[in-house]
Amino acid sequence: MSFNRRHLLQGAAAAAAAVAAPSIRAADTLKIGYVSPQTGPLAPFGEADKWVIEQMKAAFKDGISVGGTKYAVEILLKDSQSSPNRAGEVANDLILKDKVALMLTAGTPETANPVCDACELNEVPCISSVVPWQPWFFGRKGDPAKGFAWTYHVFWGLEDVIANFTNGWNSVSTNKKVGGLFPNDGDGNAWGDKELGFPKPLAAQGYALTDPGRFQNGTQDFSAQIAAFKKDGVEVVTGVVIPPDAKTFLTQARQQGFKPKVVTLGKALLFPGAIEALGDLGYGLSSEVWWSPSHPFASSLTKQSAKALAEAYEAGTKRQWTQPIGFAHALFEVAADALKRAKSLKPADVRDAVAKSNLNTVVGPVKWGGGGPFKNVSKTPLVLGQWVKAPAGSKNKVELVIVNNETAKNIPTGASLKAI
């Protein structure tokens, strides 16, 4: 037992009780914690969560049997407020005060990593998603030889996003000069990392990368980056930025006469609301696609296809489908499956059941210990999409069309990547 853990437990008897015996429940209620950004600049990542949780309340209305005992299910959603400090605080509240049996979390390293760290410290099983596995694993100082004891992750990796981006760019005629926008945060530092990120594989494919250096999220002036890109004759812009920063950069690029042929950005261009906010600047932008109505998968819980799940969301919220729907839903699929297989609600029993997961979900197969880079990582497929103006008569203003599927042939394309 580490000093930190011993000190923590000595300091709080309630905490000790929570960690030692979280299977003791008032009125046989099983609590699942869920932490995501409901507010702040990362809020689009959590936009679908309340709808998904309402769907799960219906799915779990008859309870879940764990080790022969039937439990009512209570889902506790907490807002990270897009802040790593807040994410850690609410995770500790869920663990120590609410005594959750299992933690779920999603929505960039700024939320998922501190939640996972709290679970690792307090020995509570946790399933996370919507963070490329490198910033999740190495951002938490993971040891490849050991992995983590309590935290399990399901998502794709930087190798997948790099492959998709370059597959798309290779299909368009450019001078192979790329400008990188990598902020000083968990994603930006991983994507721009000389060993783990974009620089090496881009160089191997003959792309010249201009990286003007890290900047702070929320910056109001991209003149230095734009000047560097213009100086080097950049025709492709890539990176991983928050939606407000993408709008600032694209607006200033137009004002300053910088017109790249291709703009493929991670994170910022995932959501229809962010694209609509860009007006005509949004048409032709490209981004990674981790889930869509075109994905050929179905839910193990509700039996809905990806298409049916997206349609149910649109009907229920009157909003356009968004990629995190699939992963929020899949986290509960994996949680329900693991809990049903657990011998008891003791933390180690739930953790062992999570580790043995082998489930086909609405985002694809989830299985730890095989196929992933480490025992704690299960990879999901990734394709490339491009935003286009919705056709006349559509209820939406923009549509995300899959334009390259070389890394996941079972996910159909709707067009090919076109220069802006």
C-alpha cells in the first residue's frame, strides 16, 4: 500500500469503509458514477449524456442481478465543467460519498484522466472512453510493462487518426506541406509529440510539418501560426483544438489571406453545432469519425442499430446526431455486461469482470487483454469524414459524410475527400 493511499485512508474512516466494502448498499441499490463535461468549452462531448442516461434508466428499470442478488440501479451524472481539477473532485465525491460500484467517464483527457487516477488510487473499477489511448495511458504515466490495475479504456489511438488523416490527404493533390495546431493540453502535447505523435509518421510519408509551438486553449490571436504557415507554403492544416479556437483560427486565416486546400482537425470539428457556428467556413472541413449512423454495429442492451440509435436521439432531442452518443451508450453496455458477470459487488470482483469483457457493442467489439496495445486498452475503428452542406429539404444544415475507410473497410463511405 502506498503512503498516499495509507495516508488517505487513515485520514477518513468513511473513506476506508467505502473502499473496503462498497458492496454494502442501502436497500440493495447499485450505483454507477458517470463523469463528463456538461459545461465549459468541452461541453459538446457531454451533450448526449443526459439523453443516454434516460435511455439507460429504462433499460435498467428491472434492476441488474449481480452474483445472484438483484439490485436497483442508480446512475449519478457529475459535471467536470471541462476542468481537470473539478473532474478529480467529483470523482472523489462519487467514490467516497456516494460509494459507486463502478465509474464511467468520457470526454477528452481533461475529464477522463483525473477521474481514472482517482479510481486507481481508491481501487474502484472504472471504464473510460473518448480519449485517444496514448494521452490516456502515457498522460497518466502508465508503465507499459504493468498497465493499470483498476482502469480500463475503450477508444482508438493516434496511429489510427494519423492513418486516416494521411489516407485522406493522399487522395487530394497537395504539395505535402502541413501546418500543425497543437495546444498546450493533454491532446495537443500527445499529438505534437516527436516520438508518439504526428511528426515521425508524417515525415515517413514525405510530409513536411510546420509546428509553430504550443499555445494556450482560448487564445484570441493565431497571427503567428498563420504567418508561419504562409511562409512555408502550407496547403494542409491539421491539429487538435477546441471548437472556439477552430473558429478563431479559421476566421483569422480568411482575414489574413491564408487559404489551405485541406483542413483536417481533431476534436473541434466533431460536432454539427460547431460546424454550423462557422457558417460557410465550415463546408469542406474534415475530421475523424469514431461513430456514425453508418457504422455497422448494434447495441447489446437495446438491440438498436447505430442508425436506429441516432434516429432515436434526433427524435427525442430535436437535435442532430453527434458522435459521443455511441460511446456514452457503449460504456453502459460494457458496464451492464460486466456487472451481470461479476461474482459480487466487491470492487475486485467487478474489476475482474470488466477485464474479461468480450462484447459486441454499438461502437464495435470491446475486449481487453487481446488486440489492444496494452491490457487496459481496447481499440475501436476509426474513419475520416468531411462536412458538406446538407441537401435541399434536409432538416439539418450540415452533414458529415464518411470519405475514407481504408482503416475500417466494414464502415461504408459516402463520397471521397475533396479540396476546400
